[in-house]
Amino acid sequence: MHTKFIFVTGGVVSGLGKGITAASLGRLLKSRGLKVAAQKLDPYINVDPGTMSPYQHGEVFVTEDGAETDLDLGHYERFIDEDLNKYSNLTTGKVYWNVLTKERRGEYLGETVQVIPHITGEIKSFIYSVGKKTDADIVITEIGGTTGDIESTPFLEAIRQVSIEAGRENCLFIHVTLVPYIKSSGEHKTKPTQHSVKELQSVGIMPNIIIARVDEPLEEANRQKIALFCNVKPDCVIENLTVPVLYEAPLMLERSHLSDIVCRELHLDCPPCDLTDWNEMLARIAARRRSVNIAIVGKYTRLHDAYLSVMESLYHAGYETGAVVHIKWVEAEEVNPYTADDILRECDGILVPGGFGDRGIEGMVHAAHYARTQGKPYFGICLGMQIAVIEYARSMLGYADANSSEFDPVGAHSVIDLMPDQKALDEKGGTMRLGRYPCVIMPGTRMAQAYGAEEVSERAYWLVLAALGQGITVTGLRQDSRQGDRRALTLCRELPQQVSLRENPDLLPPLALLAALRPDKEIRFTDAARLRHKESDRLAATAALLTALGGRAQETADGLAVRGVACLQGGEVQSAGDHRLAMLAACAAPFCREPVVLRGADCTAKSYPAFWRDYAQLGGKVEHLT
């Protein structure tokens, strides 16, 4: 199927919830079996939000590949449950940066560089790229800002052109607009929405669906009025009411049949929504019975959006543990030895998040000191972790002047140093180590004990191939490794009938392959329930992949039961966006009668970018299909 494009615009005022609308629609379409990708186009001229004040922009959301992006991308990931990347956020600044760089390189062959076609072409290329990168069925693109703003004009022109190039049957425009309620007269006013739609029509865009942001239920007469004067079908005017819990938004929109309408307008034939998991999460939210009070001691607490992901993480922790999380926002500058007890006494835990600059640092140190001396749980994230180190050095090691070299470059006891690649920088932006990167924890340390070796070595896949007689020799194994080398080696030599994976759950996919090729033997893997919350439900996905290849694997509550066969059949399988599933499919291929076609193979880049190169060097046959 051709990739289809959905564009979400906003009108009348900002802050209407375009991001939540886009994220909710993504969840609904994913629940119908479609692969969804999301992106945000921002009209500001900054290259990215990385150097913007949190008070102006809120949180900078960092993707796994290290891109600094708009906070709406956090909503996309939380709702759609797909890892986003550098193609998921584009700004006017980045567009012009790219175009001017190309012009300086001579890539335009002396052409006069103009908004059309060069700027719009760069925007279109970006929109198309996310679809190709993710192999998505649907790309949802949110246009930042408000329709009518001069900054948004090139983006609107670009998406108009996409609708022509891709075909109107493959594009859908959703306009989120405010329908104000006048309390004195007790009625909604539709005129702002009409004017906003008129602005869109003036640039050649006719919205297919109007999402009416309202505080009170929209009267049927006004719904019909909006449909008539904005030239949309009556059922395509959908109200978006404020909900008590943010995650109720998809259900609220679906009660108006949003996903049915979208599928109808885009000529998509797919099953109805399966929101079982989503409803189970909402049931857990509703069932919370206890309360917990957490203090967030930060530098930007006047704008809660500056810590949006931290806030949502706390809420989600409460959802899973049956607790209603109450956040106490504490401005760091207000904490000192005389106020700390009054401010923090009633809190069950203290969290110090990230930040830059020396403002509020001493208040954070006092908060960390209070947490340690009063026995209150303390969680330091980035700067917050550094604060804990500084506090301990001052209080327990006797370094009264202990500090970070960021705040005191000439201090005698800089217990936090800048990384070598952070020194002597002349420019800001894109200079930090961000995103996912390999982190090796020293064996036998308390940190190793705390993390429980969640990240296991990919050597396990090669060990399994060696154990299955593929003529592979694995070197560099560490018998003392807590990352699974020792356990994998032991189990490859002798796989018992029941294997507990409590310490090394990520060993399951390669060991399941080993078990699948032990004819007439049944191996049960237990204590691996954590795998249900990885890039995929790794228990279900592993069982499905092995079964699709002709194996016999059945998921259990906390693991798998695998009965071995002499040989696998082969066929087409999906990686489910999970790097370990992709590697499992590759390692299974030599034992299949027929070729294995793997969809979504590029997800191995998450943890092992060189996997396919190494696989080919070891004799694996790889053919890239278009």
C-alpha cells in the first residue's frame, strides 16, 4: 500500500491540543493494525529547540538518535508507542540551514534559490523521508503555529503540494480550531472557526475534518452550521472536550468515530479499533487508591511543561503501582537550610531534574542534603545526579567548596568535570552527547546490582549460531560479565528443560531459537515478564516470529514454552520495530528450508548498527528488497 499522509493544522489560537489530537489519532489507527509515524513541523527560525529558554518553549524532547525536538514528540511516543527520530521534527531554521548549505555546495547548479521550489521542496523531502525511513502506512504531520501566521506559509504551501503529488485520495487535512463558549449568552460561536478555515482555503487547502475544541458539548445545530459554512461533511465535525485524564482523549475522539471517518476518507480497509490494552491502562488509572507526594525541585517550575516527560513518567509510575501521584513544584532558589524542612517535610520523595547554569544550584544541593539526612528517596536526573555528587562531597568528604566545573571552572574540588568534547566550544546547540548510546556498568558495583543487567550483550546471538554448528568462533567473552556473556555461554552448552531469565531476560530471543531447533524437546523459559514492555511485547513477538517460521512456540504469563523441530520452514516475518527480533530472524534463516523475508530490518541500528555487515561477513546471505 502507498503511504498515506494526514496533516493536522490549528486555527484561531495556539495551545488547542493539536499534538494531543495527532497523537490520539495515531493511537487509534495503530489499534486498527496500521503502522503509524508522526512528525512535527515548527515555524520558528531556531534550528532546533535545544538552545531555547524552557520558559518560552517548554521541554526539549530528545529522541533515541539524539535529535533535540519539540515536546509534542513526547506525546507522540507515549500515545503511539513508536520510537521517533531526527526526521520527526523540522523547523524553519533547519529548512533554511539545509537549503543554504546546499546552495554553498553548488548543489543547485547556479539556480536562483527561492521559497518555491527550494524551501518547499526541502519541507516535502522531509515529509516523504519519515515515511520511507519507517515504512509507515500512515504519516501524521502536525503543522506548528496558527493558520494565518506568516511563518507557517511555506509549510502550508508544501503540504498543499504533497496533496497534489501524492493524490488527494492519499492525503487528509484535519483542522483543530477553537469554538468559544460565551457564558453570558449560553452559546457557542462558530465565526472564529469559519474565518480560520477561510485562511486555509486561501492557500489552497480544504480541510476534510474539523476538530472543534470546546469546553462545553457542541450543539447539533452548531455542528451542522460549521459543516455547511466550512464545506465538510456533517459527521466530519468532531468535538474535542477537556477530559479528566489526558489518555482518555483517544476514546473521546473515537466515540465520534474519528478513526472510521479517517479510514473512509483515505479509502483504507482495515479492522476496527482494538483498544483492549489502552482500556486496561485506563482501568488501572481509575483503580488507584493510595497517594504519594513527590517534590520536583527545579529551575523552571513556573512552567510545568519544562519538565513534561519527567511529570508524565511519575504519573505513569503511579498508574502501574496503583498510586495517585501529587507533584509539589518547588523553585530551587527558595530552598535553603532554614526553609528546606517546611517545604519538603510532607513529601514522600524528592526529584531534581536537568538544567543548565548556576541559578538555583545551591537550593538543589540543600534539597539533596535534606533527602539524604532525612532518609527520603532522592532521584537525580542529569544535573540532579551531579547535585547529589556535589552534596556528598561537601557533607561527607569534607570538600566545602566541592562543585561542578560548569559552575566553578577554577575550583579546587570540581567533583563534576566537563566531558573532553564539551571543552573549548564556541557554538551552542547540538554539542551534547544525547540519545541512546552503549553504557557499560562495572561488574560487582551497586549500580550493576540496581540495573540488573537489563542490557545484555549481542554476543548471545553469535553464541547460539556457534552452538548450532555454524562454524563461528566468539572471542572476547568476559566470564565475569553481568551483561549476559557467562550465562549465555553456559546455557548454549547445556539448555535445561526450564530456564529462569530473571537476571537476563533479554537472552530469551536467541535462546528460544536454540530451543526451537532441539527436536522433540520442550524448553520452558520463565521470569521474563519484563519483556512485554520493550520495543514490542517481546514475549508475544518472539512466539509469533518463531511460529511464522514453522517453529512451535507459545507464550506464557511470564515467558515461553518452546517445542523443538528438526528444521524451520521460513517465510515473511515482521521485526515489530524490535532490534532483538530482527537479529533473531537473521539467525534463524540458515535453518530454514525457504528464504526469510524480514520487514523492518533497519531497527538493528538501535543497538548494533554493524549487525548486517557482521552477519554478511560471517557468511549470512543478505539481499535488500525495495
